[in-house]
Amino acid sequence: MKAIRVHEFGGPEVLRLEDVPEPRPGAGQVVVRVRAVGVNPVDTYIRSGAHAVRPALPYTPGLDAAGEVAAVGEGVTRLSAGQRVYTAGSLSGTYAELALCEESQCHALPERVSFKEGAGVNTPYATAYRALFQRAQGRPGETVLVHGASGGVGTAAVQLARAAGLRVVGTAGTEEGLRLVIEQGAHEALDHGAPDYLGRLAELTGGRGVDVILEMLANVNLNRDLEVLAKGGRVVVVGSRGTVEINPRLAMTRDATILGMTLFNISPRDSASIHAALGAGLEAGTLRPVVGRELPLAEAARAHGEVLKPGAHGKIVLIP
């Protein structure tokens, strides 16, 4: 089968399309025939060697995909051959025609959700759900600010927050992105390229500030986030590309909380809870992954360049 392989950590050029043996499922495992692959920024960090997770070389990248179960191993009871699934991790990597997974890493994909959309479920939606509800403990009636709300995690967060009864403000950097944020359910969309765009939050919240902020670029925004929080507000750091200096008094005067998160730290219990909620939302139609661009698997290097560019518009997916 065809798969992307990484033989050394480095830039996108280390991603190579190669022929590799087809995986065979062991006890408690399944093989998924991949129809679409989700590309995430974390894939690029791992590939570069800059992430705390450093897989043994050579390896096939990828956590997210959607397709059909091609084969099941001994003891698998929840899944069967031919079943539509999306993956939440993989033993062999998902940038391939076939992916080996633990049974627990595969979740039913409703018929109403395409494989391309299904490839955009795991990392974006699980990240957004954990940030909103398991870390920030977001509650109906609260106001949430979603930075980068036109990207994969951002659109997921907007949909999840709106469905749960929060007031949603999202930011984007282009007219197309701002329209997308509103289409996904945000009550307000702010251009993060405009001067003092965060100043509008006082007007939108009657001067009290926002209760929850999902921060995708903490090295740029974190100190300013603290300035617009309500008392008892929470900032969840979902992403950062460097260091930042903050004024601790801003946190003190608001009794604010800064929370970090990564899906690599999630417990099996929390993961099961997340995917139960996501499955219900996908089935009901309240969650609708947005696919912004499709590329062939052979162009994985290009996808790794595109996923880090500003002005994100939904998910980038690879098609084997």
C-alpha cells in the first residue's frame, strides 16, 4: 500500500510517499481503509522534531482519518468489517491507504457525514470540546471568545459552544473567514487584524468582559486576553508558537485562571466522554465539520505548509 513515511525529523520535504506492507490486526485491533486524512498543525510539530512526542523513525504521520473497517482482530466486538468510522489516533499513522488502530481509537461515523468531513472530527472537535467543557467548564449563558474561529478547532468550538447555549464571539482575519464564523453560529465576528478589535468586547458584554477564551496563539494574545476577561474568567491555551510576557496583576484583579491542554494528556475516561458527545452531535447534525481544501496524499508536504498559514478556512484533508 501507499503511505507517507518520515525517515528523519525536519521540514515538509522529509514527507515521502512510499510502498509499505499492509498492516494486519492483532487482538483488539482493527484495520481502517482510509478514505480521507485530517491534517493538523500538531502533525507538523511532530514531523519537525519540535514536539514532546517523538515517534521512532521511520514513521507514518497522522492521527485523524475516516473510512471503512477493512479487517478486525480477535476480541473486537464493537466494530465490524465495512463499518464507517473516524479515527481518534492510530498505531501505524493515518497518512496511508490503510491504518492500524486499537478498537478504542475508532468511532462510528454517521451516514450523513462524508468521509472528508469525518477526517476533520477528532483533533479539532475533541480539542474544542475538552477546552470548552472539561478544562474551562463552560456553562450555558456564559460568553466565550474563540480566537482563530475560522480554522479547524475554531469552527468546531463555535458549533459546540453555540449548541450548548453559550454566547459566542469569534475572530478571523479575512472577509471570507468572518462570514464563515457567523455561518457556523457565532453571535459576533471580529477582525483580528483591526486595531483594538478586542476593545469591542466591552461593548458586546456590557462592560463585564468574557467568561471563557480559547486561545490558539498564546504567544501573541495571552496578555491581551487577560485584559478582556470577566471576573472569574478562564483562558484555555490551545496553541502557542513561542514565549510571552504577561502582567500577573491582570490575572489577580480578575481572579482569572490560565489553563493549558493537549489531547496527548487525556484519560481514557475523558476521551470516551468526548467522543460520545461528538457522536451525538454528528448524528443530530449540530456538528458539521468544515472542509476548506482537499489535496492528494502525495501532496502531504504542501498540506504541511498550508496548515500553518494564517487565514485558515476549515480543515485541510488528504485523499489517498
